[in-house]
Amino acid sequence: MSFLELLINGLRLGSIYAIIALGYTMVYGIAKMLNFAHGDIIMVGAYIAFCGIQNWGIPPVPSILLAMLVCTVLGVAIEGLAYRPLRQATSLAVLITAIGMSYLLQNTALMIWGANTKSFPTTFINNSSISVGELTIPSATLITIAVNIVIMVSLTLFTSKTKTGKAMRCVSEDRGAAELMGINVNRTISLTFAIGSALAAIAGVLMCSTIPSLAPTTGSMPGIKAFTAAVVGGIGSIPGAMLGGILLGVVEIFGNYYISTDLGDAIVFAVLIIVLLVKPAGLLGKPMREKV
Amino acid sequence: MTEAKRHRSDTKMVPVPSQSIVPERDVNELPVLETRHLGIEFGGLKAVDDFNLTIGKTEIAGLIGPNGAGKTTVFNLLTKVYEPTSGVVLINGKDMHGMSIVQASRQGIARTFQNIRLFDKMTVEENVRIGLHNKYKYDMFSGILRLPRYWIQEKRQHERSMELLDIFGMQDLADKQAGSLPYGAQRRLEIVRALATEPKLLLLDEPAAGMNPHETEELMENIAKIRDRFGIAILLIEHDMSLVMGVCEGICVLNFGRVIAKGTADEIQANPAVIEAYLGKRKEAEA
Amino acid sequence: MTKAKRKRLIYNLITFALVIGAYFIIQNMIAEKTISRLLKGLLVPICAWIVMAVSLNLVIGFSGELSLGHAGFMCIGAYTGTIVSGWLLAAYDMQDTTLRLVLAIVSGGIVAGVFGALIGIPVLRLRGDYLAIVTLAFGEIIRNLVKWLYVGTKDGELCFSFLNKDMPKGVKMLVDGAQGTKEKIISTFPAGVILVLVTLLIVLNLVNSRAGRAIQATRDNRIAAESMGISVTKYKMMAFVTAAVLAGMAGALFGLNSTTVEPKQFSFNQSINVLVFVVLGGLGNVLGSVISAVFLTVLPEVLREFSDYRMLAYAVVLILVMIFTNNPLIRSFVDRLISPVRALFHRKKDTMPGGDLQ
């Protein structure tokens, strides 16, 4: 495989990680919690889309929209039922609850869809490719990268230009002050989860189009990797999530090819560690200065 | 300010080269603190600039100025929370350049914080014992294996903690969780903890904040008591003028990061630059 | 002796008594054959998980750092223990299983400790969440690397190989890549209990000592601790490395309790598992860690009867417990229910001198 082909594959995988990382980083920035269950929402999104296309005969695009809808509702419900009661609790307590929620989602999926790995239909997205020079790029790759760019641009515009988006930034900076300014914090946080979960659904579909196997545990490792991507980019930073995701995707593809497929994961994590050692707040993160 | 409640010792202050004044009794001793052209710049903004101060070995000195003048920044420079971008800090003649916070502490400088920084989850006595950490030592293994050294040093720590708490009438609170104490007691505990490190210079950052006049009176007595009993120098940042004028021997006034006046309480009170800094410039055409 | 010291002493004694008492009860049950096969098989793992929980509590509860890679140290300990045990048998024909076990456990702890020091140096500089993710990353790296480790003995000599199984003919494999370790079972329940007691001794004594106070000070207020002349790095390292050593020993015990132990048993899911033990038992509460480790190891097994739903039930229970113990409204509701009971135990209300005047 040529360098360019690897790079494009890396961008594809990285785009998926970036979309997942965006969900993590938004929730972290605004609700100040690590939503460990995020990876599993990806899995749910993929399953819904799978059911839609495979079992219910719904065309691909509506299936994806259905998946997004279900995940959005699910994300908001989880926030309202499990995380909101713990707003005043320590971040560790919330983390454990999120972990419990992750187990809950995985085991519910296990109950509904069984443990057998399903094969995700990829024909709807992989049926064409474009030739650029010597390269043949599957359309799926282009779609993935395009979707990522669109999401990134929309989110940046949303948070900087719209009133709701600005409200989200306020809540992330100082929740108390935001509330005093009349911002409905509960609604803002719910909206954050809604957006994040919708993104997770998209990521789930894109991911399963790349790696077509789907099982209840499918969301777990990508979730972890995307989380590390968000941290590498600087948690709480939207461009950081994008950067971190792309970087990790590229490193994984190159690592798999040049060093060893088997050590792929280890290499990704090693890169993470190196980045954080050099830039302890992440690539685009702001080091928090404590007032003495 | 009533004449009756003055604790100021009416010390005779003599000038020293760096345009500072020190108590006459300390003139032949090495000053506990000397800064020369001390300054720090944050990305173009000079938070503190050309700060020169000498504090005598047993002096009670005050650092005052309007909010945002840079007083706490000076403390942070002295305790090496910040490394200065210009100038020199000498503690007992020793240049503190490049030292870490921990090293600065070992040089004999201790402080309290504007926003109280106690170890909330630990008891009052444990907080004081942290101050004694470097005074009564034993290593990790002695601790785990409960060797004789453990028992000896723990006993000494306990006795010394109670002794220190007793000075401030806090020995009954020894087992209370530090975070549960009322505000005034927390401030006192912070001072006790700092004293436990046996400093040569004690920095107090707004010790009277949130206190009523009676408590402030008590604090003044305590500060004088500390200096007399431990023979150390004290530098305090304060907004409460009755406290500053009542107990400080030498006062330094800061505004926008620069020294605008230095002198005794009387001199400072009469200084027009000081008055302007606090009250603003008198409008010209008012009549 | 002050009241606080007495309370602490009683707490420590109860902890030890509980473990020792449980040991004798269980030994009796083994002798009388009244113990279920399920529980008997869990005895050594329970000991290992207690040590893991207590050691992790040292890092999270007392040092205030969220470490998500604790299973990595367990993995190192398990593999080291296996290799040492196999090598001692092959090279020195050491038939005494107790001696082999002790040496395996000790070496597991030492090697894990070395890794703990190497990892701790860069990692402990990082801020909370970043530290969490880096420890998780290290745990995953360790697990991934041992998947490609091959170790065996031939004629009393150790043979190593990485990535490719490049072993001489007739070699006896000790560590076989993704298939994990291969070694006889030499762990025993008494050994496990002794390890638990040693762990409790180390952790409880450390925490109630000068170093322990320094560690807790770095947790409560980093800058204040530094201002008091306490080196934050030194004491955070102390907690981290001690915990790594203990986890390594637990790993060796655990590893030598099965003929084979696979890398995937030390995934971050296991680290999360131990984290749940610690948080549920209470941060900084050693006795709590012991109890929750036992309870939460036994519970899923006991629930196996409801096998399809047990993990689901576990997850729901976990979420409900967290909400109930952390939401102030629900807590005050529960407190009001309990207060008549509590009033029975407290004769005189504890008031502070001048506490009413604020």
C-alpha cells in the first residue's frame, strides 16, 4: 500500500474517532463528566441502523436517521435519569455511574440482539469508488471524511454564532454564572447530550461501514480510543477532538502497517502517552492555572 | 483610631540602603528578607515591578495597597510559587533564584493564603503535624514496621502540635475535621500550621478578612505575641487599616505593581500618593 | 490516647479481626465440607481482589489520583510469578511449592514496583483526567505486549522470544503468547490470607504515619502541601509504587491459582472492576474496600443462576446505589429514616465549643 493510500485510510478511521471524540469532549466541557457510556451509544446506533436496513427493510438514509433519533432520545434519557441526580456529586461518583450505564447498555444489547457478531451491511455505502490518479478511493472513505468536516464546521459555527451554542460555552466556563444569567442549564446539558448522542449514531454507522462486524462490545474499544483522542487534543476543545481523532486514526493505520497489526492498539496508546508527556494539557488544551 | 487600643510598639525605625526602614534593634542583624528590583511579567503585563523591600529580623511589616495592586503576587514571588522575571530575593542573605516551593519552605519562609488552604479532610492536629513534617522525621519503612523511631517522633509531634494549638487556645479542637471549623478558627489554624514549620519569616495573606473588630483586636495581640515569643519577622497583607496601623512597624504601599511609599504608620497615613491611591485624585475645579 | 487515635485503632483492629475471623470460619467450613464448591474456588481470587482494591484505594482514596490501569500491574505480577515459579522448578528443581509461591509473589511485587516507578515518574505530573487516561493507556499497552510474549524453559535455562514464537525444540512453555501462562497451581488460601494481612498492615500503617499524612495532604491541597515543604511528587510516587507492588503480589497469587491465565483477564475492564470495589467501599476506607471486594466478587457468581440477567441486574444495582448514596435529596430522606436508630447510639450530642455562634 502506498503512503497516500495509508494516509487516506488513516483519515477515514481518524474521522470516525474524531466524531466520537467530539461527543466526549462536548459532554466533558459542558457537563464536566466523562461519559463512559458514550462508546456504547455508538454500538446502539449501529444496531438500530443495522435492524433498519437488514431486518425492517428501511432504506439506508432513513435507517441512519432513525438510529440518530433513537440515540438522541437514549442519550437525553440517560442524562436525565442517571447523571442529573448526581450533579452535585464528585466526578468519581459520576464516572462510576457512567460505567454502570455502559454495562447496562452492553447487557441490554446482549439480551436483545444476542452475542453473535452481526455482519453490518456495507453495500449501500461501498458500492462505488473514485479514481484519482493512481489511487482508488472508495466512496465510503470520502463520505466519512466529508461528514466529519461538515460536523466539525457546523459545530464550530453553532457554538460561536448561535445563542444556544453560546449558552453552551457559558455553561462550560461557569455553570453558576450561566444560571444567574438566565440560561437554562438543564436544557443546555440535555441538548449537549442530544448532540453528542446523535453524533455517536453517525459514528456507529460509519464505523461499521469500515469494519463490518457488530457485537454488543463493539463500541467499547473505539470509545476508549476516541476518549484518548479527545484528551490528546485537549479535552473540552472541539478542534482538539478533531485533531486528536485524526491523529490517532492515522497513527493506528500506519502503526498497523509498518510495525505490526497486532501491536496496533499498543502503538496508539504509546503515542498518546508521548503526546501528553510533551504537552500535559493536550495539543490544544489550555493548562489550567490554579489561583494561589 | 482610638488611642486606648494601640498595640504598636512605637519602635524606632532606622533607614537602610534599599530605601527601606528596619527596627533599630535589628540594624546589626542580617535582614530576614531583602528584595532588589524584584519583578514579574506575565506576557507583557508587569504585575510587579522594581519591588525593593528590606525586612528586619524581628520586624512586623505590612504590605498594603488597593485591590489588584500585586500584593499576593509579591507573596507568590517570595514563596517561589512564581519565579521572578527580574530581580532578586534574598532570605537571610541567601539568593532564592531557581528554588522550588518546597526548597523555599526549607529556607524558613511560611505563609497563609488569601483563600484558606487547609487540609479539609484531615483533623486540626493532623494539619499542624503537616507543618511539623520536616521537623520530626522518620522514613516510610520505620512507619510501616512501627520501629521505635516512629513512636518517639510521633509522640514529639503530638506534644509539639498541642503546644502550638494551646498558644491559640485551640487544643480542644484537635480532633475536629479542619473543614468543619468556623471561619475564624480556620484562619487561626492556618497560622498555627505555618508556625509549626519554625519559619524565620511568616507571611500572612489578609489574616483579618471576615473578622469583626473584637476578633481583629485579638489577632493583633496574637501577631505581636507570635513575634515576641518566636523571635521571627512577620509580613502581612491587609486591607483592615486598624490592624495595619496598629501592629505594623514598617509599611510598604503597592499600587499597580510598584511601590509608591514606604515608612512607618504615621508617615504612610500622611503620604499624598498613598491617599490618592486609595481615595482617588481630588477634583480640581470643585468650588 | 486521644479520641481520634482510639477510633482509628478500633477501626484497624476490626479490619484485621474480620479477616482473621473469616479465615478461621472458612477453614472450618473446608474441614467440615460445608463450603460450596463455588465459594471454595473463589477463595484465592477473593484474596487477590481484596489486595487489588486496598492497594488501589491507596492511590485513589489517599493520594487522590485516578489510576485506571491497576490491572496492568496485576498482569505484570502474574506473568513474573509464573516465570519465576517455572524457572525455579526447572533450574533448581525446587519442589517446595510454598517456597516457590513466596518467591514468586515477592518477585511479582518487585517487578510490578519497578514498572510502577517507571510509569509513575512521567505520569504523576499530569492533571487528574489526563493521569487517568494515561494510566489506562499503560494498562492496555502492558496487556497488548504480553500477548506477544513467549517464555519457556529448556534444560534449566530460560528462553525468551517476542512477537514470533521462536522457541527451541523440546521447550517447556511458561508463557505462550495470546494463550497466556502455563504453570501448575501452587496458590493456597492460607497464602492468600497472609498476603491480605500483609497488605492491610502495610497500607494501614503507612496511612497512619508521617508519610501517610503527607500523601493525604497532597490530595487535599497540593499547593499548601508544597508550601509546607512536602514534595508532592515524592509522596504521590510513594503511594503509586506501593500500590503497584501490592498489585503485583496479588497478580502473582492470582496467576498461580490457575493452570493458565490469559492476557484478556487483565484488560481495562478489570481495572474498572477494581475501581468499582474501591468507590463503593468508600474512598479512603480500607475496611470498606475489603468488604466490597468480597461482596462484589461473590455476588456475580451467586447470581449466575439468573445468568442472562445477572450482569444487567449488577449494572442497574450499581447505578441505583450510586444515585442513592450521592444525591443530597435522597440522602437526607434516608438520613431522616435512620436518625431514630442513630439517636439510640449517641448519648450526648457532639457540640463544638462556641459552635453555635458563627
